[in-house]
Amino acid sequence: MSRMKKTILVLVILGIAALGAVRAAQVISNRKSVESNRQAMGQAPLIEVAPVTQGLIEEKMLRTGDIAPYAQVTIYSKVQGWVEKINVREGDRVKAGQVLVTLDAREAEATVAQSKASLEAAIARWKQVKATSEETIQSQIQQAKANLDLAEADLNRARELHEKNFISRQQLDEARTKFSVAKAAYDLALNNVRQKTWENDIALAQAQVQQAKATLDLNQAQLANLIILAPMNGKITKRYVDPGIMVKDTTPILTMMDLDEVKMVVNVIEKELVRLQKGQEVKVTVTAFPDRIFQGRIAIINPALELQSRTAEIQISIPNPGYILNPGMFGRVEALLRSDPKATLIPIQALITDEDKNFVYALKDGKVYRRAVQKGISKDTVVEIIRGLNPGEQVVTAGQEFLRDGIPVRLAAKSEKTR
């Protein structure tokens, strides 16, 4: 297509558009002229009205999310060992305390037996020390006293003989030394009685018993750890190993989920958060069961808003009889935020919005008056009015485009019948 033809085509299009705009302006002008003429002739604008009523209005929160298990755990072995038996597979339901896995226990059983023998030996030593320690000290005192008496007699005899020059000075000194040694031994034995030094021997033997018992307890715990029990009611969702495998404390063995209840976690905005309560009942539907409603409740409300999104998490708990709700299902939750059975309601077409301000035309004594209102929430064909109107008043539902504040109006036949 040549450049001239393109220019002509553009001019034709612009001409058509201009003609349409002129025609539209004429229609609007004619309509206003007709209305002006009608008013000039004493004919008031024709309107339709409806009464302000009272009725039930409910504000609800709707959110979507995924079904998740109420609790999920991955099971590990606390000790290293060979897997001897695994009693469950994926999909099996288990109860808390049920035996899931057993490891080879032969070495651990031998260690426990050895610990029991060590404990029995320690107890026997403790009993022996307890029975004989004090008796031994008393015997030592008696022996020391006898040695002291003998040394004292020998010293007295040596003194008499030395006075008669029958023995030398050196022999007398030897007798004195033997007496001093015997006296020191006797004093030491008496001090042991006063200090009850045998109690130290008993305490040492008792400590050895406690140490042996602690070793036995540890080994018995290690033996018990070779039997892995279910920590809760639930369903096995993953099995990682088979019998014959060596596992460590870092080796995952099974994953299980608590599905007696499931949960949904959703985010709510600030004005919704302040109207929700812990324990509040909610309705839940899932895509897999579109015709069924599940009753849930709000279990956890996080009071802190996330700064960027200005939302907070709430957790909804949902009973799951028969385990029909599975993790990963897509669901929708509905929570009631507010309910007013006597809300002030008007038809939605009566509300006019101008620059973010809401108003209506109210009919009184054959005239209409512009009334500013504060609206609430909309439901189907009605809108809630929080402030500005009272039940029983009449509001204009059609013909508002020709109205001004305080002018007289005529009612359409339909409105006359419904008044």
C-alpha cells in the first residue's frame, strides 16, 4: 500500500471517530435538553425508590492452602548397629509404643551381663568392708594397748635394773624408745576410732557400687535403644532401609506422620487478625471432596505481623477420621469475622460513589436529599450501611443522574406499588 493510500485511510478513520463523538455529544445534549424542558414545564424527574431494611449481614474470610500433617517425624537409631528386622512398610498405620525396628542385640546383651557381674562384685566388696572395717580398728586398738602395756612394763623394769647398775644406759634408752613407739601406735589407733576412719573405706566401696550401677544402667539403655518404638500414632510414609543394613545415629530409617488431625497454615491481614479467636470454628473444603465440608478450628494465631507483607500466620486444625485427608491436598478455609442480624441494608444500585465518597438520595416529602453514608460490606444485591441511614427510610434506586439535592421528584409506577 502506497504512502498516499495510508494517509487517506487514516483520515477516513479519524473522520469516522470525530463523527461518532459529535453524535454522542448530541445525544447527551438532547437528553439534558429534554430533561431541562421537562423541568421547565413543571415535570419533576422520574425515579424509583426502595426502603432501607434490616437483615443479616456476615463478613467472612476466605483463604486457600495445602493440607499438611499435624506432626511429622523422621526416625533415626540412637546407636550404631545392624538392622535385624523392620516390622512396617509405607502406608501402615501404627500406634505410639509399637515396635517398628529391632537391631542386632547380641553384643549389647553380653555387655549388660558383664556389667551386672561387676555390680554384684562391687556390692559384695561394699558389704565386706562395711562389716569388717570397724571390727578391724577395734582389734588394732586392743593390739596397740597390749603392746603399750608390755613396753611400759619393760621400761619400768629397765629403770630398776639401771639404778642397780645391772644394765647399761643404752639399754635403758632402748626401752624408752620402744615405749614411745608403742604409745604412738596406741594413740593412732584411738584417733582412728574418734575419726571413724573406717567410714571412708565404706564410702569408697559404696561409690564403687554406684559406679558399677551407672555403667549397668548405661549399657541397659544402649540395649533398649536397639528396639525402636513409634513415638506417636500415625502412618508410615517413607521407609529408607532394609534388614541387614548397618545404621548410625545419622541414618534415617522411617518417616511417619500424625494424620489423626491435619492442619492448614494461611496468612491473614491485619483487620482479619483482630477478629479471629483461638478455638474458633471454621469451614474447610478440599478439591478432592468438593461436596463435603470439614469442620476445623483455629489452633494457633501468630500475634506478630510480618513486616513486609503485613500478614500473620494462623494454623487451622482439622479432625481427620478415616484418614481421608492426605498431606498435599489443596483446600479452602472459610472463617466468620463478623455477623450482624440487624444490619441496615439498601439495594446496591442505590449507592453512589464519587471521589471515594459514598452517598445516596433519600426521599422525604416528595423531594430527594443527598445523604453521605458510610458503607460496610456488600452481599449479593444489597450493601450494608454503617452510618447515615435508618431502617424505614426510602432511597432512590433509579434516575439518580438527573437529581440534585432538595428537588421534587415523581415516582415511577413500580415504586408507587411497592410503597
